[in-house]
Amino acid sequence: ELQGIPLHPTQAYASIAAVLIFLLVTRVRREGPAPGFALGTMLVAYAMSRSILELFRFDLGRRFFFEDTWGQVLSTSQGISIPMFILGAVLLSRTRRVQDSS
């Protein structure tokens, strides 16, 4: 608790998300269409889970992405998740095209 405010157990949520991402990537790696698809899946899934988890954190000491210009809109973790998501989406798109052209 923080000053009488009950908090979400975000560390437990993060652990559960990590296990689910591991299981997903393990399955995708076995059945995936092309090299790079598992990495793309992991990047997209991790970026999404991290961004969602940040909504439940109440961390007084955390920093925000472009805080001076945008205010407290995106946490640093959410800001870092954006390029991770984009890179993962590009990998997924490229591996789909490789599979379609084969």
C-alpha cells in the first residue's frame, strides 16, 4: 500500500505475462512460417504487455517519455515499447511476405 492506497501486484502480472509470452513464442517457433517470426511475435507481445502493465503501476519515482513537451502521458517503458512494437510488426510483415512468395 502507498499512503493507504491498495496497489495492483504488477510484478506478479509481469511474471504471468512473461510466462504466457514464452509459451506463445515457443509454439510460434515450432510452427512459425519463417525465421524472424518468433522474434517479431515476442517483440509485439512484450511491447503490448509492458504498455498495459504500466497503466496499473503507481510508481511515484518513475519518469515519463517527453515529459517536458507532452506532460505525463507516456511512461518511459511505454515510450520504449513503441519502437519495439514497430520493429516486431515489421518483422512479422516481412516474414509473412517471405512465406507468401515461397
